[in-house]
Amino acid sequence: MTPDTGAFLAEARDWLAAHMPPGPLPSVDTAEGFEWHREWERALAAARLSVVSWPTEYGGRDASLLEWLAFEEAYYAAGGPVRVGQNGLFLLAPTLFAHGTREQRDRLLPPMARADEIWAQAWSEPEAGSDLAAIRSRAVPTDGGWLLSGTKTWSSRAAFADRAFGLFRTDGVGADADGAGGDRHRGLTYLLFGLRDPGVTVRPIRQLGGETGFAEIFLDDVFVPDANVVGAPGDGWRIAMSTASHERGLSLRSPGRFVAAADRLVALWRGVGEPADTATAHRVADAWIGARAYQLHTNATAVRLAEGGTLGTEASMGKVFWSELDIALHETALGLLGPRAELRGERWLEGCLFALAGPIYAGTNEIQRTVIAERVLSLPRASATSPGRSSTSFGRPPASPWAAALHDLLDAADVPAAARSWADGDRSTGLALWGRLAGLGVTALAVPEKWGGLGASATDLATACEELGHHAVPGPVAESLAAVPALLSALAETEGRAVPDEAESPEADDSATDGGVRAPGELPAPGDRADRCGDWLAGLATGDLLATLAMPPRLPLAADAEAAGLVLLAEPDAISAGRAGPRQRSVDPSRSLSVVNGDDVLARNAAAAVARAFDLGALACSAQLLGAARALLEASVRHARVRVQFGQPVGTFQAVKHKLADVVIAIEFARPLLDAAAAAIDRDAPTVPRDVSAAKVACGDAAALAARSALQVHGAIGYTAEHDLSLWLTKVRALAPAWGSQAWHRQRVVTSLALPSTIEPPSVGPCAAAPVTSAPSPDVERDESPWA
Ligand SMILES: Cc1cc2nc3c(=O)[nH]c(=O)nc-3n(C[C@H](O)[C@H](O)[C@H](O)COP(=O)(O)OP(=O)(O)OC[C@H]3O[C@@H](n4cnc5c(N)ncnc54)[C@H](O)[C@@H]3O)c2cc1C
């Protein structure tokens, strides 16, 4: 965080704390409530907090996008009322910064910032909803301007607002006048008009909740001067798309709103939740995880934009994600309220009624899913007969040259063949592959440098494990690469505090050796233990040794023991070298489970070391699951492009597109949780258990969804063991319950939420170089009074 940002945020928090209205404002969808909210906006403006992302000359603070996100978080955390000026502040203003004239900015922005002029969005028409280009309202040139006629509808708060921005069909520019034929996206003009101008009639419309949230606007030869055309006449579609990108963009709904709602939900659950009702508790955990995922994802996008990136289809993915999260949050709260949930005025009910509209406004979620399928996954458009573009890689580009080399190594190796041989009992090709991975340093990642390892970060380890999951590499990945090195490192550090010296242990006296030969169950001397663990670590680093372990909550089972030269039993009170019992077949044919008997105790009372090893293993498993989810999605997209039914690739069908769009959304929002968990391990944060469990829940759910969808999209061929898809389908089934089931991890998140900790504020620095004037925003919103 830069000092300026810190000072700004501190000032904003102080001001909000001192000036927050003492009780809920009346609903913004009533005449009275609208004016109360206008007064609040004026107070914000007087404190120069109404448009923090605008340039100072227009009343802003030149705040960067990251600073704006932090401000939003502080605003909602303080219980700030809905922003009544949002359509102007967050949709029209960025459009004017990008496409308006200096004169328009100077004339329109100051009264907008002060809430003297509140704007409505007038796009939808009775015959033009999702298909905005079907609009019929017209603007006809006249002396010094234009005459508007037609009907606009569903315009949020237009019953009370002052002015509106809309899109109009313009004669003589581009396509024909009524939109029939020609390019419907041409011949449209972006115009501004007053809602009380002569010729304008506004009909209020009551919404589902009974208040006047909408209005219909009838225009009868309404005069608009040329000065109120934004951009060039006929260029309205392009300009409207710029507005829409802000509307759907990363801050149509800033994360602060959902983070605050998730915190309130957790508080509600703490207050009224039944401890025995784990189903509801897990829904609370899911809502909290969703809010955190959205927060982390948005912050990562903001950092990318600050570094010169552009906002692409994340906007559509984010829109689907937050709108469904919002419904889940509110419905979970209503479930907790019991009979009170039907009472009007109940804050969660009012919020839920509004949340139900989220999948409709700002481009319906069906339209967004189609956009995601066609632009992110490159699935063919309807009626296409060709497969479309061939690229099917949806992961982020490799984070480093090393990650790229690992990717290339695995791409070039025939991993499916190695996995099939491994399943048949011939592990030679698989082990040769592990040898090549060792050559690249993969097996040395989690081994400290002292024992010949790389001492790499958990972030690097997660990157590697994701790649191994992506290629379905057989063998004890999470165990040998992550958990065992973590455990052995703790044991080898005889001076370290992770493993208490035996002298501290009640059993210490039993550990005496007899002539250098220890009986089973006796403890080695610290130096002996360090030597043995050091030797094993050195073997792991070079790849000469593979290892596995059994640990809670999967005691006494260890995976892939037949490939492991070292088998450990890690219990909270004792860690032993052990022997694996007979191999039991896993659903994943290239994997097995064995019961481990520990017969050579290495250390006692090493719960902290076991806990750290577990979290590293669970992180590695989550990364493998995320990699597998990507592989399943890629295979599905490849198949959907070439499998022809009814004369078209099946990927042209919307049912298939939307299924795969949901998979890519799940992957997209699981990734930031995985990154955050790895970062938490790297800085040894107290939140590690919660963060790792949130990552496991999200990655496991994404992988399960990817597997179910992949099977469905492939049809019967996917249901065969012959098709390589089966390698990932079965691996996901096997990894889902490994390292703690999904329910186990949800419960761990729940347990952490029972503590008085909430979602941390985002990390703000380093801030964007350039101020943004485009903090996107909601187009509509109900008052979610924070004082109910
Ligand atoms: C609370 C709220 C506030 C709003 N505020 C404003 C505002 O301020 N200004 C404004 O101009 N508008 C506003 N709208 C209108 C909003 O933009 C439209 O409702 C939206 O564009 C959808 O149009 P529609 O309602 O006509 O539904 P339709 O387009 O008729 O769609 C009906 C159903 O068919 C589906 N569908 C349509 N086409 C396709 C397709 N090609 N593929 C798959 N499915 C499809 C849709 O997803 C939807 O499920 C608001 C709406 C709501 C609910």
C-alpha cells in the first residue's frame, strides 16, 4: 500500500464512521427515499468521496482502480447506502471520459458528482431486451439538434431521476430507419435528454417488491441539441458497448458489497445457526468462499489492468459469478431466518428480491454464457459447420520459463500411455517420466536447499502440481512432492521448534537405544533422526526416492505405496516410518491405497509438523484437481468442435455451450483461491488452514463439475475406459476425497469463521500508475439498508 493510499483510506474510513446515517434510509425506489439518497450523495461529494476515481478537476481524487476497490470495500464495510447516482457516476461518466467532448465533461460531470443531476439508463425497449440492436426509438435531425420519439422501458429509477442517456436509431446514418434489414448495429446514435423535457412522459412501474424501481419513458418529438450527442452520430453502438463494458465490467458490482454481505451472513449464522445443521453451515462457508474468490479475482484483474492489460471476457464471467453468488448469499440467509424470512422490511428478504434480478439486468446470464463459450472457449456460433479456432488452452500462460519448460516436457511425453502402463503394473515408463521431472527440479521443489533441494515457494509447488494434474501424471504427487518433504524437513531440523525435542516428551526416556539398535516404537536420537531424514530428503530431491504417507483424516491409508521407497505414518502424536499392507485398487486405475503400519517411530508430539505437511499436501492436491479440471474442459471443447450431430458441431448447441461456460467460470474463480492459499503458506499466515480449505473446496468443486460436464458432452465415448478422458474422470474421483473430503474442508472453513475473523481487506499496493475514470458500477440496485 502506498502512503497516499493509506492516508486516503484512513480519511475515508474516518469520514464514513463519523457521517454514516444513524438508521436505514427509506428505499431508494420511493420518491422520499430517492431524495434522502440524493442528500447522502451530496454529503459524500462535499467530502470529495463521491467520485474518488475521477480526476481532481471534477471533484475526484485521481484514485487508481485498486484504490477505488479498497474505497468500495471500506464503504460497504461501514454500511454505506446504495449509490443513487450510480448510472451516471459509473456508466455515463466513464463513457464521457472516453468518448465525450471537453465541453460535455465540463458541463455534465460537476452536477453529476454533486447529485444535482441524477441519471437514468434508457436503453431497453418493449421489443428490444437482450437484443439491444432491435431498438426502434428514433432520433430525426432537426434544426440545431434531433427530435426523439419512441418508448424506452425498465429504466431504473427514471420515475425520480433528472436526465437519461439512451440509444436511438438515426435516419440517414448507416442502416435503414426501422432496423429491418442491413446492419442493425449501424445508424444508431447515443443521445442525452432531460426526463422533464417537453414531450417526455414517464410512467412509473412497480417491481416485484412493490416499489417504483422502474419506469417506462414515452418520447414524443423531444428536442435534443447537437451538443448532447455523445460521439459521432451513427456511432452509437460502439459507444454503447463502451458503456456496457463498464456496466458488466469488473466493478458493476464491486467485491466490497459481497464481502460485506458475506460477513453479515456469517454473523447471522453465528447468532441463529444451529450447530447441528451442517448443511446450512456449509452453505454459509460456500457463500464466504464465493465472496472471497470474487474479491481476489477482481483484485488480480485490477492489477493486470494497472500493468497495461485490457478487460476482456472476465467481465462476462464475473457477471454470472456475482449474480449467482448474490442469490446464494441471500437465500442462505433467508433459510437461517426461518418464518421471519417472509416478512417485508426484513433486510435479507428485500435484498433477496433484488438479487433475483441480477441474472437478468446488465445482459442476462444466458447471453453472458454464450459470450463466454464463443469468445473464451471459441466454440462455434450457431449454424456454423466448421469447428472454429483450434486453440484449446484456457489456463493462464506459464508463470515463468521454468513453468513453460515443465509444460513442454509433459506435452511432449505420452503421459496417458505411461499412466495406462502404470495401471497395468508396469511402472517403468512412469518412473522414467518422474526421472525427467526430477531433472527439471520438480522433485526438489519442496526440499530445502540444505539437503540439495530448491527450497521453492508453495506458489511454485502449486504451479508444478497443477501441471502434473493437467497431464494426469501417475504416482504419489501430493505426497512425494509436497507433504513428505515438509514433514521430513521439520524432523530433520533437530534444533527446530516444529518437532519438540524428545526430552520434552513424556516418552523420551523410552527412546534410549541399546547398542545402536532400536526396537520398534523407540525414538531415534535427534542426530540419528536428522541424518536419516536428511538422507531421505536428499533422495527425494534427486528423484531417486519416491515417498508416500498416511495422515489424518485419511489414516491409515497411503496412496501409491507400491511406487514409494519410503512410507510414513503421520499421526498427530507420532510420526513413524512404516510398511504398506496389500495394495487396494482405487477408482483411478493408475493409483492404489494401502493400509500403513508404523513400526519405526521417528518423533512424537509433532502435531504442528503434521499440520503443515497436511496443508501442503492438500494444496498440491487442490492444484492437481485444478489442472485436471482444465484438461477435462479442453478435451470437452475439442470434442464439441468436431463431433457433428444434426449437421452441426455439438458445440454450436446452447445447452453444450452453457455447460462448458459454467466449467470455465468455476475454474476461473477457483484459481485465485489456490494462489491465495499458496501465498498464505509462503508467509506462514495464521489463516493457512482456512485458505487451504477454501482452495480445496473451490478446486474440488470445479474439477467435479468439469468431470460431470466432460462426460455428458462426450456422450457414450466418454463412458469408456478406452478413451483417454477416463484417465482424468477417474483421477478427479480419486483425488476428491483424498486430503480431506469436500465436506471436511467446508467444515474447516466453518470452524475458522466461528472465530471473530472476516475476509481481509484487499492488498492495495502497488497502485496503478494512471488514475481510472471508469470505475464500473451497478445500473440498478435496491437499498440494502445497513441498519436493519
Ligand atoms: C432490476 C432490473 C433493472 C433494469 N434496469 C434497466 C435500466 O436501468 N435501463 C435499461 O435500459 N434496462 C434495464 N433493465 C432491463 C434489462 O436490461 C433487460 O431486462 C435485459 O436486457 C433482458 O431483456 P428482457 O427483459 O426483455 O428479456 P428477454 O431478452 O426477452 O429475454 C427473456 C429470456 O430469454 C433469454 N434469451 C433471450 N435471448 C436469448 C439468446 N439469444 N440465447 C439464450 N437465451 C436468450 C434471456 O436470457 C431471458 O432468460 C433492467 C432489468 C431489471 C430486471
